[in-house]
Amino acid sequence: MRDDENLMRRVGRTPRWAVDVVVAVLVFLMMSLVGGGFREQPWRWFDVWAYLLTAGICLPLAARRWAPVPVLLVSSAAYLVYLSRDYLPGLHLWGPVLALYSLAAVTSLRTSIAGMLVTAPVLYAGAVALKIPPVAGIVQSLVVCGVAVLLGGLSRRLTERNRQLAEATDALRHEQDRRIERMMTEERLRIARELHDVIAHHLSVISMQAGLAGYVFDADPPTARAAVRTVGEVSRETLDDLRRVLNLLRVSPAGTMDADFASAPSLAQLPELVRRVETAGPVVELRTSGGLDDLPSGLQLTVYRVVQEALTNVLAHAGPCRVAVDVRREPHRLVATVSNDAPSAGSPTPGGVSGYGLPGMRERAKIFGGRVTAGPRPDGGFAVELVLPVS
């Protein structure tokens, strides 16, 4: 079975001109063998002229795809000369018929009908040479030419359809490649946002807690131990988050990726996030309202990451201050606001929020059709607001 498939594959890769040359030579050899072996009266025996005329009928078929009209004319003329010298018509009439079929397969219907008008009288001349009654000869010539034109037209339409299918397949392949590339880019951006949020927040907390522990190590051992304990907890949480994000880069068995998404942070973990930030100095007040538990996990992760990034910016830019985190679900939207009362001089500009922080927030919100606004408050401090539509 495999050998047959390999043979078909090799045949499919054979150039068309080589196939046409082989067909023309085989038809010439077959007609020559049949005509050369016939020795009956009243037909003239095969001689050099008979072989030359047979070659004129058959060998031009090698160019039937590229010059169908000249091939039909040459083959028909050679056949008429062949008949005029009283050679046995035999199989030679199939030379013009094959030329007509090739003409119909590569040209328009109008050209095919014109070729039929040329070929039919030639075939009728062969029928007369074979002493076939005139009516039968006419019917035979028209039927043979009509079938040749019909089959050639079907071949032409099939070739055109195959070409269109090949073009469509090629276009679909390119579109699939572009879609895969776009999906990979979006996935890389999503993973980059996850890594940024995890590393920026956790390392900020670890750095501040480590600094606090070193500062009060001798003067206030309990506070130093609490800070070191917080560093350990945040470090373990960082490793868990990094492991979850890196798992997205691997080809996992069925269900593993769903488990990774299920273990992502949700709004239920906001109190733990607030408690961790408070250990670094700021006083954070968390308020939630509306039903938040039934929100999609992806949307909850977006809100959590935006709040986390905003609190990280407070640690990095605002210093000791009071922070209000308000997450509320309204009839058609979800609003999360993180605001602080630090002096304006200590608040970052909208374009400089934690490097990639603000662009990352906006990209997350854009996925769900939402928006993020950030800027100084009129009464001092800084505020970040996330608004997401909720059906």
C-alpha cells in the first residue's frame, strides 16, 4: 500500500510536458504496430510514407496543451493525407479526436465548437474510406466530436475548480498562519502582563519588608520577625504565581491549564492583598458591594491585577498614606477605584505609573471592553479607576 502511495506521489510530481510526450509516443507506436501488421486488400500496405504520416498525426499531440489549435490542424491535415494514399484508417482517426478533446480542455466553448466543425468533416472522410453509409458516417462523426468536446469541457471545469480550491486552500493556510501568529502574540502579551504584575507587586513588598526588618532588627525584634515572616509568605506566593504563569508556556495534559486558571487570584483574595500591603506602611480601607462571587474568573483576575498594580504604585511612589480600595458591582458595570491621600508631589504622573503598569492595566481592561483612568485627585493624592461592563 505504501509503495502504491509513493508511486502515485512520484507520478503527481511528473511535469505535464513529459506526460504529453509519453502519450504522443505511445499513441504513435500503437498506431504503427496496428497499421504495420495489417496486410489485407484493398488497403495499401504500410511503407515509409505511412509511418511519416502516422508521426504527423500523433507526435504533435505532445504540444496539445500549449498549442491546441495548431496541433488539431496539423493532426487533421496529416490524417486527410493519410486517407488520400489509401492506407487503412484504423486507429488513426483518434489522433484528431484526442487533439479536439485537448482543445476543448484548455480553450473556451466557442473555440471548441470551431474545432468540432474542423474535426467532424475529417472523421466523415475516414468513415467514407471505410465504406460506412453516409448517414451513419455523419452521425458517427458528430457523436464522436460531441463527446470529445463534452469531455474536454468537463476536464476544463474540473481543472478550473481544482485551481480555485488550491487558491482557497492557500489563502486559508495563510489566514490560519496569521491567526496563529496573532494568538501567540496575544498570549505572550498576556503572560508578560501576568509576570509584570506578579514580580512588580511581590518584589516591592519583599523589598520594603526586608528593609523594615533590617531597620528595626535590634530596636524592635517582634516587628522585625513579623516583617521576615511576611517576606517568607510573599516569597512562597510569588513562587506559586510564577509557577502558574510558566505552566501556561508548556504543553500540558488536558485539564492542567484549566486548573492553572482556576488557581489564579480572585476578588476573594483582596483582603489578603490589602493585609500584605498594610504591613509595608500604608493604611488601606477595603470596601466591596454587590455580588462579586459569580463574576467570571478572567474578569475577577483582571480586577485583582489592576488593584494590585495600583497598590504597588502606592508603595513605590506615594509613601506612608491612607488608601481607599472600593470595588462595587452596579447593574451593568463593575467599578474598582484605588485612591490615596498622599501629597501631589509624591504621586506619579499618568504616563509614568510603575513603568509598564498603567499600559498593562489598560490592556487588561481593553480585553473585557472596559477602561482605566488614572490621575491626581482635585483634593490631593492620586486615583486609579477601572470600569468594566458586566452583563
